[in-house]
Amino acid sequence: MRTTRLTFGSVAARSVAAAFLALPASIALAQPAATPAYLEVREVAHGDVQTFGYHSDSLDREREAVVYLPPGYESGSERYPVLYLLHGAGGDERTWIDRQQANVILDNLIAEGRLEPLVVVMPYGYTTRLEEGQRRRGPAAYKTDMEEFAVDFIADLIPQVESRYRVRADREHRAIAGLSMGGGQAFAIGLGHPEMFTAVAGFSSAMQIANSPDWGGIDMEAALARADEINENLDLLWVGCGTEDTLFGVNRAFSEQLTGQGVEHTFRVTLGAHTPEVWSRYLHEVAPQLF
């Protein structure tokens, strides 16, 4: 794997200016953006989305995750690679399905032959649920949840997924990715345990969740001091962010930190803000690179 820095190209919208010149201003309406092809529900084989309940011994409570099973899973016997896909702040275990249409993206990639069928596990990224209308604010509100989640993820979720589902239980077939808060969690867990994963990816990542112990993150300097181990184990370390995103600066700084420590990675810069459209696009781009 080589260190790669990708820059964005301009995305030009199709011009409609000539048509609008002939219309009164009052009816010169903006044209809706076309749905990307990878989000179209097509007549292809569809995977199954189900809820997986498990008991967390580390937390001593019941937990839930949403699981995507690829087409043919129920009728087959083969084992699959597994991606752990984490949501952002304010989301839950259904966010990747309900807002980013992850199942549609995966169905289409598999049907196109661009993606090896895989199992995707989408856990709840907190360890406590707030009352409706409440929001977490500041490091103190995140620290315990983020630390407990990391323990539950390694000690309880992964072993129980590997016990319940036909996934391949080795580093070469296990990946972790996430958006915003989940991107920070993916970096904290993945770079804290590079021996467990073949790929780690963060989309518009909230970097304080990754690298600030006050927010429940890890000592990133200490983790990156193991650059040789990270480079040996990770076939893909992917950092992506849109230039209109308020988190672009911290993601760029993280890429520069990785480069300075000699950690091989891809820094993907695109247009876009902190939006579901960007994260759907990133999943569509990254998923075929994971295994």
C-alpha cells in the first residue's frame, strides 16, 4: 500500500442557463439534483437487513446492532468478510440504512461484480440512550460512552457476531469504517488494534473522538509510533472529507500527522459538506477497496 493524496476535481452541473433566459424570473425554478445511480433501487438480488441482539458482558446489558446479509446468505454455507460500519453523533444502529441507504449501495455493487459479498454490522455507537430531544454536548458527555463502546466492541460485539454469523474471523477479512463520530471511533479502535483489521476508514471524521482522551479517544501519538505495525497490517487506511465540511481542517491535519509518522494512507478530498450524500458516496467508493 502506498501513501496517496487525492485532490478533488470540479464537478460541473449541466448548464440550463439558456432555457432559463426564456422564462420569467418567477418560474425559473431550480432543477432537482438527480439521484446517483448507486442509490437507485434496481431489479437485482437484494440482501437482508435484520436486527441482532446480544448481551454485553462488559456493560452487563442488552445491546442491538443492525446487520446486512448479502444476497444468497441464507441459502449458502460459505463464510464472508465483515465490515463494522459506525454511525455519527445523534444517529443509531439504523442510520446507515435509513439515511445513507447502505443496503442499496451494497446490493448494487455486488450485482455489478465490483464488490465481494460481505456481511455488514452496524452497532449502536453509544452505550446509553438519551431521552428524545436530549443531545450530548462537550467532552464529559462523550467520554464514558466512547470508552465503554470501544471495550464492548472488542470484547463482546465482535466475538458474538463471529459466533452468530458466517463471517471469516481473521484480520484479513475484518474492516471498520464510520462517519463523523463513527469515523473517530473507527480510527481509535482500528489504529489502537491494527492487528485486528485489514482496513480502517473514516468519513468526515470527528477527530476529537479519535485522538483526545478527554472525549474518550486514544493517545494517537503513541498509536502512530507503531507505524511499521500499522503499515504491515492495514491494506487500507482511508481518510475522506469534503472541502465545505467544518471538519475538513482537522481531517487534513490528521492526514498530515499520518504522513509525518510514516503511516501509509489515502487522503480523499472531495467537494461536499457534512451531509448524508457525501457519506453514501464515500461508502460506494470505499467498499470495493476493503477486501
